[in-house]
Amino acid sequence: MSGLHFAAVNAEGVVADLDLLPAAYRVLLKLRAHSEPGGRIEIDQITLAQMLGLSRAAVNAALRDLDLAQLERKKRPGVYQLNAMLAAYLSPEDAPSWPSRP
């Protein structure tokens, strides 16, 4: 995914402050590494578990933890969407714009 160069916000500091399961941080990093521009990921839990050397139950718990933290959401089985603040984009123009303040 070397073509992804831009992130709308550097949210690593916010993520580091969350009290997530240790496996959730690993799953999040793997999801980010395999995401398309805009944060869409097609990967099943078994593949993710094999890539990380985790059980499927650990991956399921990690994904649930990430969902509760609103860092990713499951769109359908095997398809996930990263929070827009964590997704990478091809250019600043592709990233979602922030609403202007009143």
C-alpha cells in the first residue's frame, strides 16, 4: 500500500490513550496496513488471526473492542471500515473535510 500518503488527522496519540486490549492494537495496525484509500478493508477473521498468530476468539474480541472505541466498524462479514481519522488517502483532496465552525 505504498500509494497511500495522506491521513486526515494524526490520531495515533488519541489511540495510544485508549484502554484497548493488547490484541486490539495489533489488529488495528494490521487493518491499517491492509486498508484501501478511505479505510475500507476486506479481510476475514480467520485470515487476520493467522496473520497475527492469534486465536479467532482473540481477533473477535479485538474487533469488538475497536468497534466500541469507534475506531472501526463491520460493514458486513469480512468487510470493515476504519474511522475516517485513521484512514489513509491518496491526497488531501480525497480525505473528508471537517465541518467549518460557526
